[in-house]
Amino acid sequence: MTYATYEWFLKNDFSQYSGKWLAIIGKEVVASGENVNMLIKQVKKHYPNKRPFITKVRSKLSIL
């Protein structure tokens, strides 16, 4: 993952993926799902030479 990918992630609204895991490569969501292990297998199969940013989108607002 690059800093640019993480910065892009922080600036965008992913509420449509609430409660799900995301795999992001560059500035694109390449997979989403409920099970992180299945998500990783899917991404490795379709993007074997890429290193995705994997994160879970919270279903509730977090305040730091």
C-alpha cells in the first residue's frame, strides 16, 4: 500500500460498504465482503502480483 492509497481511502465515503471488508489497490476497491479470509483469497487469485490495502469499514461512526 502506498501513502497515496491510504490518503485516498481517508478522503472518500465508503458507507455503502458498512460492516464489510475492503481490498483496495491504487485508488480502486477491487473486492469487498463479509469474510476477510475469503476476500484475501479472491484478491490473491485475481491480482497475484499486487499488494492490496485491506480494511474493514465500521458500521458506526467513530469519534477519536
